[in-house]
Amino acid sequence: MASEHQLAPNEIDGLLTQFHEYLDKKQLRSTRQRDIVAKTFFGLSGHVNVDELLAHARTRSPKLGYATVYRTLKLLTECGLAAERRFGNESRVYEVAGDTAHHDHLICVECGHVLEFENEEIERLQDKVARSFGFTLVRHKLELYGMCPRARGIRGGSCPSEKLSGDGDAEAASK
Amino acid sequence: MASEHQLAPNEIDGLLTQFHEYLDKKQLRSTRQRDIVAKTFFGLSGHVNVDELLAHARTRSPKLGYATVYRTLKLLTECGLAAERRFGNESRVYEVAGDTAHHDHLICVECGHVLEFENEEIERLQDKVARSFGFTLVRHKLELYGMCPRARGIRGGSCPSEKLSGDGDAEAASK
DNA sequence: GTATCTGCAAATCATTTGCATTCTA
DNA sequence: TAGAATGCAAATGATTTGCAGATAC
């Protein structure tokens, strides 16, 4: 999918430690399942949906259920290690925190493929706007919806915008 | 709600005409219910959710059902007269098209109140980014989440950010 | 030991769909 | 009149919740 790099094992451990610290602080318990869900999540890249995460996590803990995954993702989101996203009408996907801070999304309205980009200047302006209203910016969500070059020409045809993203990954047929 | 102005009757009629043209073009039928839903929608300002819209529309057509409202909103969205939004985990709300073109949202993470803003410069940059990927920008969604001044000081207290927006409308207790 | 967590199944919520009936072109 | 739209109710899909048993502290 988009432009994410797998995290290195030591990075994963770092995030897991942060998770544990959060659990401690909130006097919640550190359990085998929570660790599995968290580590599995950190090990995945890009936009992770609940089904995917559950499937992967079940290789380590077969009886794991949706409820636990949802509950754990909620915790991860609370402590900032995961970020929820929703594109168009799709259902939720989650991203690992590290990525989160500084990238936004460019979505092809024809083929649905999602690219990621960063733009310091836009971020700066966002901050400025927020401050002008007296707000302290916590996070933001910017999604650009457009037509990729192919889609614009060949309306109705397939729209392999991923060919443009430089990470050659054929997931456009999804959904 | 945010900073919307009620549309004038002639503006509403204009939009309704556009809707009819779209229906024509698609060879769909113009019906009493569709008109009622559309006009009711155009007459509401700000972020309209389906329940609200249904409730209002039922004053004119009591047996109107959810299905029709959803189906009509889908049409309105297709032809660009409505825009779907989704903030955080809330369910969908719709905005009338006119508004849509050039404003984005600033949301207080404490009190949930939503302000609107416009920023030409950000728009320009968005366009630039999209073009740099070869995309033609169709629409965008920018949401800034932050803490309003009161919330930052008085954590846990109420967060009447609407007091700042200059349109003195007390809907913060919503949700 | 006790409060918290898990896993299951049942519940909920928003949205969509099937179908008999009603209406528009 | 034929094809499309409505309104109801039932279906769906995603997410949440209740609860009995398992587990962490």
C-alpha cells in the first residue's frame, strides 16, 4: 500500500514500552492479548483494518476475538500510538503513530487508491489558523480527493494510480 | 452550529432547479418526496444529520421514511449539492453545497464544538500538492482538532468554544 | 483474593435492501 | 401503462456490550 516502512523490532519494542507505560498510568493491566494485538499492529504497515489485524494476531493467539481487538485499538488510540482514519465510506483503518504525525492522504476518486504525502508548509498554515482562533492544535486530518492522470483520460477504465506512487503495489483492485 | 447563514428562498429554488436538472440528465424522476427532502435540506443550515433532516421533512410529509431520505441524500451528494462529512466517530452529517466549496473545520477535542474557517493559501497548496502527483483535485477535507482556550485552562470543565466564533449559538452541549 | 480482562454471543446503531404498492412520465 | 420511487420491515455490517470464566497484580 502507501509509503510505509515496516518498523524495526527495536522500534516496535519502544512503542510497546510506551503502551505499557500508558497502561500503568491508567492502572490498567498488561495482558498477553493486549501485547499481541499491540505488537501485531506495530508490525503491520500502512492502513490496517480490524479484520486484517485480527487475522494476523490470531496466528499468535487463535481464540482472540473482535471485542479484544477493538478494545485494545481504543486504548492504543487513546494513548496516541494509533490513529483512526476513515476514507470516504470505507470503515475504519488504523495507522501506527510514528507515521501519523506528518503525512496526509491523496485519494483517487476513481480507483480508490490512497497515496501519502507530507507538506510542511500546509502544516505551518494549519497551525497558524488554529492559533488565530486561540486553539492549540492537537492533530489534523487532510484528505485530498482527485482523479489520477489515468482516470482522467480513461474514465471508466481502471485507474492504477499506484503505478505513480513509486512503491509498485497492486492493491487497486481492492474493495 | 457553525457559521452558516440560512439560504434565501430564491437560493433554495435555484438549488432545487439544479437538482431537477440532474434528475433529468440521469433520467430519474422528480417526485414529491425528493423535492421535500431536497428543499428541507437546503433550508437547514450547518451540519445536518439524517435524523434531523427526516424530522424536519416529516412536518411536510409525515410518512417519509429513512430509506427515502438516505436515497435522496445520495443523489444530492452525487450531483454535488450536498457533501458528506464525518467528524471523529460521529455518524454522517451533510452540508449544503454552496458552503462546501471553501471552508474547512476546526474541532475542539474537549467540547466537540465545530468552527469553520477558510484559508486560500492552504487551498492553493493543496492544489499544488495534488498536481505534483498528477492528480486533478476534486474536493478535499481538512479537519483541525485542537483545544480551545477555555478547555486548555479548565480541563474537564465545559468548553464553550462557540463563544469565540462570533456567531453566539449555544449548541455545544449537543452530541 | 479481587478487580480486571477475555471471549463469546447477543445487542445496538447506522445504513442498505427487498418487495408490494403507489406514482411519474 | 411501464418503469421507477416509496415506505415499510427485514437484512446487513461494523462496532459495542453483558456476562461467566480466566488472569494479572
